[in-house]
Amino acid sequence: MDETWEKTENVTNLFY
């Protein structure tokens, strides 16, 4: 689950 959140944060950074 931690890995998933980390990946989501990375995607968010790319999107923002």
C-alpha cells in the first residue's frame, strides 16, 4: 500500500 501511495504522489507531481 505504501508503494501505491508513493507512485500516486509521483503521478500527481507529474500532473501538477
